[in-house]
Amino acid sequence: MNERIGKFEILEFLGQGAMGEVFLGRDPVIGREVAIKTLHSTWAGTPEARERFFREAQAAGQLSHPNIVTVLEFGEDQGRLFLVMEYVPGRDLAAALADRSLSPAVILDLLAQVCDGLAAAHRKGILHRDIKPSNIRLSAEPGCLRAKIMDFGIARIQSSDLTSNNTLLGTFGYMAPEYIQTGRPGPQSDLFAVGVILYEALAGRRPFAGESTATLLYSILQESPKPPPAAHLRGISPATFALLQRALAKDPDRRFESAEDLAAALRAAKDPAWPGPGPRSGTVVTARPGPLGGRPSVRTLWILAAAVLLIGSGLALGRLARSAVHPSANVPIPAAPEPEPAQAPATATAAQEAPVLQPAAAAPAEAPAHPPEPDRTQTPPAAPPAARSVDSFNAALQSLETDPAAALDFLEKNPDAGDRPGRTTALRMVALYNLGRYEDCAELLGEARRAGTDIGRMGREFPRFGRMLAQERQEHHLPPGAIPAGPGR
């Protein structure tokens, strides 16, 4: 590890993502601790990655708000791009949601803070476009938790040409319907993502699901989630579901008018007696390009078709993946599995989190012959089936290809389930890879390597993991250098 980046002293390695690393550093002039986000030298020569890194610095550098991670400096040292940010000790919201450690009232308060930060960004004409739990940092302050938005790496500055209107960037499960259909986000697109997070936090699952990227996108466009279990709303207003219905409305003109309005509703919902959001005042509901209900538009079918073709052909949807490294504590490596799986029935998997670029022209994908009519009254229909759970190591092995989300869930909860050292870790990486979570897979590979694991030997010892390595050598989803160059190395 280098002792210095630019003028900053390096104190500690904090984490690794698909495109770079994050270090704890110190400004030697004023003695302040900072987080330093770097771009791998292998990516630094890529125009797209350099532009994205610069875009994050430009977007976040314009913002100064208690609920946004402050960017302090952007530079280059010996060909290595780096971004200096305030250091926020703590963990991200994704970790907190995973262990169900937050009460509903605390979740409402944290997401209201996120909306406060978004309001400040929107007033500057900046859209985040990738609001999700892993991009929300939590820090403990006296008497409360503070939420801070980070990773403006795919933000869009409305007055800028840094991103094209017809490029989809972000995380599939949190994309708003109008963004999927038109490629043009707006402030309400960020608010839709906040609604997805709130539903996920209260219900324990995301509101939209699908067995593939195409079916996930179709679910976002056409389906409405059912209410979270009443037991999950204890201590807050039962009308919180009405808040969710508005936040997740297919038509952005039917959502909250601004981040400030959504923040106010979230705080009000902490009161069990709150009657729910009133009707939107003074808003004329206008038509949006392409229907958000009923039969999907031709453009929608083309988007779904191209997603299917890109995934099926093994193209690297995540090749320009998120530089989602951020100030975070080292994550312990759960173990993972390996033998040949028996073919189990295919079931719904968790949504992939790889970003997607605007696909090339393709033939329209198959869609239901008679898609469900739009739910004009916001009365929720039956929810999509939840991902299957498994309760044994062998069941997890059998589910690695057919239901990698269920396999991953078991392996993360049972890190010692494998019969040989390292087996569970190897198979957890396979599950992440099969889910398209290439950045998480790369992080786990990096941690295993730093722990002294010989990745090539692991591939020879556990054939399932070895096949994943062979596939990666052909398809290149992970950053350069993440795996050995060949079987013999």
C-alpha cells in the first residue's frame, strides 16, 4: 500500500469496489482524517471511467449539505485519479437493512434526511440517479443517526452534456418507470427510489421482482406491490402504505411534488395517528411519453428485448460498473459452496444490481400477450412471488444456478456450512457472480486475496468456482486483475 496519495498520508485500507479502492487518509496540513477514493490504474485510461469519476467530483463538489458526503478535492497522482471526501465512520444503510436493526420510525427519519439531501441537490439542478441503500451512509451522532448520500458517480447535472438523455445508468431495482421508458430522469425519479427503499425496509423485500432483468423491468412498469405486513408498521402510522403508493406511482406527476414534500410526509408518518398524505395541491397531471400502464409501449419492449439479448449473449453489462467504493469498514467474508447442482425448478431471484447502458437495436422481446391493465385506483394486486429460501447446504448447492439469491442468503447466514475450508467463500462468489453482482464478487475476491488465498488454487479445488473463473476470462465482467490470467496461474 502506498504511504501517500497526493499530499495525503494513507492510514488504512477501508474497502474495494469494481473500479477502485478507498483509503482512510490524513491531511498533513490541518490533521483532518479524510476518505480517499481512487480509480484503478487499469481503468484510469478508459475515457468512460475517467469521465464518470470527474462527473462525481463535479456534481458532489457543488453540494454542501449535512446529508451529503462532502467532496473536498479531486486530483491525479502519478496517473492515478483520486477523490478526497469527508470521512464518515459507520456503515451503510444496506448493512442496517440486512440485519433488521432499525425500527420503522428510525427508517422514516433516515429517509427523510435523505430527502433533505436530495432537495439540496435538486435545487442545484443535480439528479443522483442511483439512490439505493448502499449509497446511503449512516453515522452515529449524539442522540440520533445521521444519513448521508454518497456516490454521485452517475449523477446528471441538468445544465450539462456529460450524460446523454437516452442512456440508462443506475441500479435496476430502484429505477423509476419513466426513466426505463424514456431514458430521461427527473427529480421524481430519485423520489421513486426512496419509495423503493422504504418499501424494502418495511416489507423485508423489494416491491418489484423478476426472474431476469427483463421481467424485473416489466414488473416496475406494470405491477403494483401489495401492502407490507401490518406487523411491520408497528409504532408508525398505518397510512404509511398510502405514502408508499404515492411515492411508487407509475406516473411521476402523481408522486410527491418535491423532495421537501416527501421528507415532510415521512416525518409525519412517525406519528401513529397521522391520517396519510392529502391530495396533491395545484398540480395538473400531464401525459408522459409512452404509457405507464396498460399494454407496454414499443420502446419498452425494445428495452426489455435488448436487456435479454445483452444478458443472454454474455456482454458485459457491468463493464462500466459503478465505482461504488466508499468509506466503509472491512466486510467479513462469509464462506461459500460447490458440488454439481441437481436441476431445481426455476424461481424468482433478487434483482441484479449491475448498471446498464443503452442497448443496441434488437428485436422486441416476448411480453405477455395481454399485459395487466393499469391499476388506476392504486389498489394493489397480488405481489410477485418472493424468492425461495433454502435450509441446507446441499439445497444451496442445487440452487446456485436456478436460484442464486436463495443460495446466497443461506451461505451468508451459515458461513461455516461448507465441509472444507474456503468452500463456502468460493461458492458465495459464484452466487454473487450468477446474480450479476460483479462489484460485490470483486470485493470478496479482493478480501480473499488479501487474506492470503490463492485464487487459482481455489478454482482447482472447487470446480464450480473454477468454472466461474473460466467464464469470467471470456466475458470480462470483473475489473482487470481481479482473477488469475489463466488456469495455471
